[in-house]
Amino acid sequence: MADLDERLLSSLDGFFHDIEISNMHNSLSKWDNIVKDVVGSHHAGTLDPNTSSLAVSISDYMQTLCDSFLHLEVKAEGHAAELIQKLGSTAIKENPPPTCSPSPSPSRATRSPSPSSSQL
């Protein structure tokens, strides 16, 4: 069972490494194998009580870590959306969009009437 204990403990290091590189495939695969071995040992009646306790503790710890990371991600997304909204409203206040008001065409305002149009 020492091998299983070592795999359980090393799964934590692997978990943090895989988070760092943003690829959880390796950790998930190793964890699936650990679960199969723990369940298999339990069914065979060969699971050491200390290994069982270690497996439960590490599983709980990983669950807490995953929940914490998900909570942080949700909060970060919320803060990012709030910041984008504030930046957008600040930009509008500082640089309001130009208003469209009809203004006379410069050519019409400075042009004198043509002689032919006044004779009609």
C-alpha cells in the first residue's frame, strides 16, 4: 500500500502543476487510476485503514481546492465585467458622442443666388 500512499500524496503536486500549465488531463487520468485502485483494494479487503483515511482526506482537500478555484474564477469574471462597464461609462462621460444637429452647408451659406434663378 506504500505505492498507493505515495501516489495519493504525489497527486497533490501533480494537481498544482497541472493547474499551473492549464492542462488537467494528466491529473484527472492519474486520479481515475487511484480511485480504481482504492476501490479495488477495498473490495478485495486489502485496503489499509490509514490509506483509506489518507484517500478520503486528499479527496476532501482537492474538493475544497476545486471549489475555491471555481469561486475565484466566478468572482474574477464578475469584477472584470464590472470594470469594463465602469470604463465604458467613464469614456462616455469624458468624451460624449457628437450630437447630430443640422447645420447649413458651407457652400449654401456663402453662395450668392445665381442670376438665372432670380429671373424665374
